[in-house]
Amino acid sequence: MEGLDVSHRILGELAFFLGLVIISEVSRQVAQRQCPDNPIVTALLICSLALGWYSTSITLVLLNKWVMSSWMGSGLHFPIFYTMTHMILKGVFAIVYLVFVRCQDLPPTNWKVVKTASGIGVLVGLDVVASNLSFQYITVTFYVMVKASALVWILVFGSLANLEACSPQIVITVVIISSGIFFSSYGEAEFNGTGFGLVLASEIFAAARWVGTQALMSDTEIDSVTAVLYMSPGSTLSLMPLVLARERDEMAVLLADSRQTLHYAVLVLVPSFLAFALLILEVRLVKETSSLTLAVLGNLKSIMTILFAIIVFKETATPIQWCGVTLGTFGMLWYTYFKSLPPEVDKVNHQNYEVIPPAQAKELPRLPGPFLPACV
């Protein structure tokens, strides 16, 4: 009975966000018909993508927690194979989408792109399996709080990859968010080091893959569905050795019981489709914005996930943990403000001025009146 109530609450959360997506998309279509070049059209597109991302991500987190802890009464005993199944089905869904929805042939093989996407796919597999394994040790609330460290690692990897210039503002952001994670961890009543380590490892893999995805999408003309297709083999192969090493006995038990095998086949389709849709939306969001914007949008999603975890699973959060969440949110908002400054303002902090030679200065047009710098 409790499991049925949990599933109903998860469906209610899904319906809530899908309703917001519909409202946003209807508004975008109306605005686009009236004025296609209006910036609000792009803003509403990003809003729709973000809400769709919230819907799939939060539902997937809640559903995975339920599967890991309550499936067949005692929870899932083969989380790595469960994750690997997701990776396989995402590739299948990508092929079905390209062939039957877009009605086009599979893209020609570009081995340079395939190798890059496969490397990112390995990070995807490791990210997701670490997240799923952590649900066996910690609550959704604590899981989400530790997940707030995503921006920290994206900033680190972005700086190493020269996609993000290191600055005092970034250092301040890292310190603030790290402090928030510390308070969230310190306030956890049932702290589990294994679960904490798994979530932290997941965030490191996630940050690396989003920086890699941003570089892949900016350097090639690859679309999001093709990216998912190219990532799927790397994601699957990265998990296969772990399945063979750790879950051979569990797989033998699953395949020996035809009824349980059928239940699992039905069960895995829904989260696999959500995982496929989630990756599509994430890649599209990165393409429309950036990996850092994705992390900032994820801050609000984290708070929403905590609230729905409290509603669905009756979890609790201590005052110290909410202080940690607030501190992490402040760090995100600080970084958002810093990134919203005009490029000219940011360049003052990172670039040196060059003196224009007198010969070239004579060729510059004269200003019609006195020039006053804009106040910032």
C-alpha cells in the first residue's frame, strides 16, 4: 500500500511539471507567431527545456530511489546492470527516433567524433552508476544536497580546459558552495561515508562530461540525438566489466525466474526512456546555453527535488542542512550575477590594455562630442 502511494505521488510530481511545460510552450508559440525575432521566444524555449529537464530529472531521481529501496519488496540487487540497461536502451531509443520520428538514415560515421563522444559516454556511465549506487546508502535529500557541488567541479574542469577563465569571483563561488556542502553533510543525522563518496564521484564524472559535451557541441555540427547515439556504446562498455565482476550471481537469479525477468523488462523501460529524454534535454540545454548555465539552473532543481523527496518519501532535513542549501544557493546566485555582467566589465579583470600607436590613432574616426564612459 505504501509503495502504491509513493508511485501516485511520483506521478503527481510528473504531472505538475508537464503542465508547466505545456504553458511555457503555448506561450512560446504565441510569441513566435507575433514576433519571431523577439528575445522572449528564445527565453521561453530555454524555459521549456529547463522545465522538461526538471520533470524528467526529478522523476528519474525519485523513481530510481524507489527501485533501489523497494522494488519486489526488498529493492534492486543489481544496480550496475540496471544502469547498463539504461545505457543500451538510450542508444536504441536514439536509433528509433532518428529512423522513425525524423525519418532519416543513420548519420555517417565520423570516427573522430565517435571517439570523443565515446569518451564522454564512459563518463556518463560512471556518473549514473555512482548516483544509483548511492541510493542504497543515503536519502534523496542528502543526495541532492551533495549534488550541489556540480558547479564547483565544472568550474575546475572548465578552467583546466580553458573554457572558463580563473578569477577571484570563481574562487569565491567555489568556497561558498563548498561551505554549503560541508554544512549539508555535517547536518545529516545518518551520515554514510560510502554514499557520500559515491555522490561526490558522480559529480566529478558529471562535471567532466558536461565540459566535454560543451566542447563537442561547439566544435562539431553534431545534434543532440546523434550525440546520445554515439555516447551509448561507451556508456555500456564502461559498465560491463563491473557487472561481470560484481553482479553475476544476481543476474543468474534474475534470468532463472521468468516472472521476475518480465517484471524487470517492464520496469526498466520507463526510467530508460526518462534517462534518454533527460540526456537529450541536457545536451540541448548545453547547446542553447552552456554547461555552467546548466549547473545554475540545476540549483533550483535541487531545491525542488528536496521538497518533492520530503513529500514523496516523507524524508526530513535538519536546520543545519537547510543552512547549507541556503549557502550553496547564495553561491550560485553570486556566480549568476557575476556571469550576467557585460563582457567589457569582465574583461577589465582579466585583460591588459594595449596602447594604440600614434600612426594608427590618427586614422580613428573622431567622436561627435565628448565621450563619457558608461557607469557600471
